[in-house]
Amino acid sequence: MQNKLVVFKGKEIRRILYDDEWYFAVVDVIAALTDSDKPRDYWYRMKKRDKATSGVELSTFCRQLKLESSDGKKYMTDVANTEGIFRIIQSIPSPKAEPFKRWLAKVGYERVQEIEDPELASKRTKVIYRAKGYSDAWIEKRMRGIAVRAELTDEWQKRGIKEDPEYAILTSEISKAAFGVTPSEYKNLKGLKRENLRDHMTDLELIFSMLGEAATTEIAQKQDAQGFGENKTAARKGGKIAGGAREKLEIETGDKVVNSENYLTEPENKKRLKE
């Protein structure tokens, strides 16, 4: 079911991965959230109504991509990413859409609360991890790792790193020096695709990730690294500090820190989750 998302009481929402982002068939969402037996007509009328009443062009939230239809053939279909679908749902005048509209309003309100009190975001993140089955000890390491990462990216921004590709390259430098693999290679090792790599790390992997990034921040500050080139050197040095510590631990224990296991699939963690 890689190209379908089953939601809304078994309704299938077709989806397609484009530019590393999921896009969903608008007519399928409309069919799931309305009683219309002609969702394409409903979508056509909805676009006309919104343009006439509010001046909003709903089609601007969409693009057209080829999706497989019920006849097995592929046709150009209006699709939208998650943000676009949420905006379109807000315009659906159906009782079935009301729960989602209320949920979106709740999410928006919570976001405003988190801006006013950032500690709330941290608490909610912990609740989500607990619901997924992570231990409190792992969660504390993960939360600390998030803070260390934020400190590093803030430092990079102050030192002239502005573009996303540069952040990715610098992160890759730390990972290669600390673990011997790039983040993409690391995800392949663990059998991950779009999942967050660090959510699937063991305690030790998280610790050495934090060490590499904390060391990079410290080096960048002490050496006053400026621009991409100097920060790339700092990233490599910070990663090497974590890599050296990792290698020493591996020699002492005889076990590899970098492995294909995911935190929640390790035997001891499986046992703990069942208890």
C-alpha cells in the first residue's frame, strides 16, 4: 500500500511521493469527507464557490500528477501536499469535515501556546514518545539531543550558514567522522526510508550524536569559525572527537555502536514494552 493511505473508515486516499513529499488526491479526500457520489463535480463546484465568495483559488494549493484510477490506467489528477490538503478541508462544507476543522483549530491553538511557553512543546513531545513505547530514559536522551542540535544550528546560523543544503552537508560531515557513515547511509543500514533517523537510534547512538554536535558547537565558538568552509572543518573535528570515543568503547566492549537495530526492536526494549 505504498501509494495509498487508508483513512476515514476504510476509504482509500491515493498518494504519490513527489520531490520527497507526499501528495494526496483531492477528490479522494472529498469523497471521504462528504456524501457526494460525484467528488469530481463537488471539487469543481467548490473551487467556483470559493473563488466567487472569498476570491480564494483553491487550485493554487494543488498540482497535477499522474495517479492510477479504478480502471487501472493513470490520469493527471489534482493533488496537494499535507498543508494544501488541510487548507482544502477547511473549505469543505460538510458535517464530516467538521471534526478535522476542529482538530486543525486545536492544533493551531496549541502552536500559539507553545510559542508563548516553549516548555509546553517539550512536554507534548515527551507524551508522544511515551505513547509510541519509548522509555523515559531514552526520551530524556532524545530531548537533550534535540536541544544540543538546536544549539548547533543556531550557532551555524550566526556564523553564516543559511541554506538547507549547507546544514545537510555539515551534518553529514559530523556523522561520517563520528560513525563512519553519512545520515543517508545510516538510514539504509537501519532499513529506514522517510522516518527520523534519531528516533530509531539506541541510547549509545544518541549519546555519540550529542557528543559530536556539542563538540562541533564548542569548536566553532572557540575558533570563531565563519562561513561554510571553516564550519565544515569544525564539523569534521567535532565528529572526530565523538568517533574517537566511540572506537575506544567498541574496543573495550567488543560490540559495535553503529548497527542495524532500531531502539524499539532491540530484544531488551521489546521485553520492557510488554511489561
